[in-house]
Amino acid sequence: MQQNNSTTEFILLGLTQDPMKKKTVFVIFFIFYLGTVVGNLLIIVTIKSSRTLGSPMYYFLFYLSLADSCFSTSTAPKLIVDSLSAKNIITYNECMTQVFALHFFGCMEVFVLLLMAFDQYVAICKPLHYTTIMSRQVCTILIVLAWVGSFIHSTTQIILALRLPFSGPNLIDHYCCDLQPLLKLACMDTYKINLLLVSNSGAICSSSFVILMISYIVILHSLRNHSAEGRKKALSTCISHIIVVVLCFGPCTFIYTRPPTTYPIDKMMAVFYTIGTPLVNSLIYTLRNAEVKNAMRKLWHIKITSESRR
């Protein structure tokens, strides 16, 4: 995997170099990561086990939870382990692998959010044609396309990363490997590569955000023609989706749609969308979703009852 450079490893500076603050980082992000994995696994198991959650929205939610778990896993475990280490070393190959995983699962999350918005649009604006348009076969094709699109995006990112030559400083002022901090270490003019980064990751983030917000504006406008009960239920679902979209795309757009300059807030923004957003997603889609909560109660009630009978 290694290209024209003499650097075999990088040193991640992490979120802080203070020993006491690093212990605080360990505790906080261990809890965050544990909550992310447990919350998303609960959603995955509940959707797979429940017969009442067979609609396309929950089909897509299954893959969103899967992508969120993997997305958080691509950065959080390394951050947690490094907070207990004096010197945070990551090899060149591990760094490139992290870049690929970060963009693959991050892009998958973006595409699934687009699919969930499309599902809501069809359900509210085209209710008579919903079962035809959003058949299981169509949903499967859409998810496959999302996986393929994510693979193409992350492959493009890793090709850009592999073109960067490193032979000087190897200190990455970040807690993970990504193209933006790596561009600062490259021994070449990175202007063109940054343009490609903005036109790839930046375009995906910004265009997806605009499409999602327009779609939800159309959906909310069309709710005027629904009954009070239907409007209340659809509004609750749309608000949950809009919160997730804003929390996901705000930091993402900030990082990937600007010149290769760094700001003190960059690492906090990255923490928010790589670790915070997957946790918030799992909370929003359980605490604000009555159907998921009821399905979870039934599932664990059945499990507890069956265990007590043994």
C-alpha cells in the first residue's frame, strides 16, 4: 500500500497531551462508544427480530444503525486506546485503512439518510403508490447502490491519499487519519488534491444536505392536506430525521467544503460527526420512535419470560 515516501508511521497528537485530560478523554469516549455500539445493536436486533418493523423506513434504519456502528468503530477505539498511551503511533498502512473505513461508512450513512428521506417523501406525498414504489426489491436495489456508491467514494479518497508523498514531519495534529490533516504533511503542492477532495467529499456533503432539506420542506408543506392524527405522526418522524440530518451534515460540510486550513475547532467538529452523531442517531431513533420502543419492550419481555421458564 505504501507509495513514494520514506514515512512508515505517523504520530497522532490526539485531542490533548495533558495526562489528566487524557484520562478524562478515555472515560468520556469509552462511555460514548459503548452507548453507540449498544444502542445501534439494540436497534439492529430489534428490527431483525420484530415482525411489526418490516416497513422500508425500518429496513433503511437497520442499515443506518449498521453504518453508524462501523463508522464510530473506525475512529473511537483508536482514540480510546491512545488516551492511555504516552506515544500514539499509527503505521502508514493502518492510517490508509482508517481513511478508507472512515469515508466508506461515513458515505454509507449519508446515502442511507437520503434513502430515508425518499421513503418519507413517497409515504407522505405519494401514499397511493407507496407499496409499489417502495417494494422490498426496490429497497434492496437502493441499498446495494448505496454500498457501491460508498465504495466508489472511499476508493477515490484512498487513491488521493496514496498519491501523497511523506518524507518529513510525521506528527498529525488530530486523533485519526483523514485527508485534511494528511495534506499538511505531504511533501508536494496539495492545491489540486484539495480541489479534488472538496469536489468529492465536499460535494457529497453539501449537495446531500441541500437535497435533504428541500425534500423535508416539500414533505412538511404537503402535510397540510393530511388529517390531524396523520399530520402529528408524520411530523414527529420528520422532525427526528431533520435533527439527524442537521447534526450529521453541519460538521461534515464545515470540514470538507473549505480550503486546506486548520482551525482550533476542527478536532471537536470531527469528534462530533464521527463519534457524537452515531450515538445521537441511536438515541433519537429509539427515544423519539414509539414503534421501536414498543418493539424493544416486546422483544425483551419475550426473552425475559422465556428465560424465567427454563
